[in-house]
Amino acid sequence: MSIPTQYIEYLTEKHEKESIKASKWSLFDRTGSGMWFDELNIYGDYNYLLKGIDKPETKKFLDFGCETGRNIRNLQHRVGSVEGVDFVHLNMEHACKYLTFCGYNRFDFKFYDTNGYDLTNIADNTYDCIISSLTMQKIEIYDIRYNYFREFLRVLKPGGEISIQMGYGSPSTQFVSYNNNTWEDIDETPEELHNDYYDRFEDVFNEVSVDNVSEIQNDLDNIGFINFTYELAPSGPGSTYPQWIYFKASKVKSENLQAEAPIISESNPSII
């Protein structure tokens, strides 16, 4: 699947600046790409993501927007297995270092690159569950976000489910509407960003505000998901959203669909 021409510039700029952001991260200073890293572990977004999932210890999970492996580490002892995918390759290199630092075998985990638009590197019917925290709200382009929802349905096994967090409510003009299809970058060069204080990175691009639950549910229904549920919860550390929304939906079960494992080869640069 190719990236639509109108989004190439946006994704190129975003990748460049997110990569600079990732370069700030280290094991002993987790305020770069993993901003609020330790505080979020205390808040426990992963508990909301797992709530209501039946027998997670038997299931294969994908963490979409895994960044530096925070929730991979939090979930790995509670689920059957967990893999990660991220827009910035450096984030996943950090994740390998972080998991090793925490005492895990880095080779027990697989990571996939995404081009910012789809999950081409992942085969159909691969996962029992896809989780995501602090990622979908940062995809401010509606068409791109919608395409990822379609991709989630594709890579889920029949009967699989998504469990996703997004920001809920509109506290300021920094946030764009759910159906927004435009973007406006801040007026700073990558060099200026590289020398700036880390908390400015949150302003690199606008974030999405969910103002009505039906916005999400309608998209998921149209794509083919079923059994939509949601929970509104207190927003996590560092967030200016009034609340966070955690929502779940399932892929239809079908005996005619066969689960497939991802094709992995040593020559595939999309897997580390």
C-alpha cells in the first residue's frame, strides 16, 4: 500500500522531528521520546488497556506506537506474547536496550517499522489483540488514522480485538477536531528543535480531540468492527485533556479465515 501523495510531506516532517525527539531518550533520562515515562507507569494505562480482555495470558499482542518499550515491559508477564511497531526506528532500538536493562532477553521480542500510514510489514490475521496508548491521539490526520483502524482489522485474527486510548475533550486550540484532515507545523527548524528543551516537543504537531464517542464508534462500525465498548477515565500525567477514553472493539469470528504468522527473514529491514 502506497502513501497518498498529499501526506508524504507531512509524514516526512513528522518522522524527522520525532527522530530528533527520540534521540533525547536514554535509559537514565527518560524524558525524551518517553516523556512522562515513569509517571505513566504509576498511572497504569496498561491496566485500562487489559481490562475486560479474556485470558490475555493466552494471547498474542501488538503494541501500536510502542515507542521505547514501556508497555511492552509492563505487559510481557501478563500476556502470552507482545510485539511492537513504531514510526521511529530509533525508538525500537531504545526499547531493546530498555528491555535488556530490565533483565529480559531482547530476542524474545519482535519490532516492526511502520511508514506512518499502514502496517504493510505485518501479515493478515496475526494478532489476538492490538493495544495502543498515547499514539492515536497524535495522528492528527483523520484519513491516516482511519486507515490504521482498517489495518488493525486486517492484522487481527478472527475474533481478535483492539484496546486503544485517546484524549477526550477539547481544552485548548492546540487540539484539532476528530475529522480534521489538515495540519500546521510549528515554525521551528529541526536544528532549533534539537537544541530546545524536551517539553517543547509536545507542540511539534497538534493532537486530536475526541468530543463525541460516536465519532470513534461510527468509524469502527463502518470498517467492520463489532462489540464496541468504551470507558472514560482520568487523564494521565502531563495531559491537558479533560479525560482519556479507552475503547475496545472486535473483529468478526469466521471459520473460513486462517491465522497467518508474519513472514520474517533476516533480510527484512522492517524487523529488528
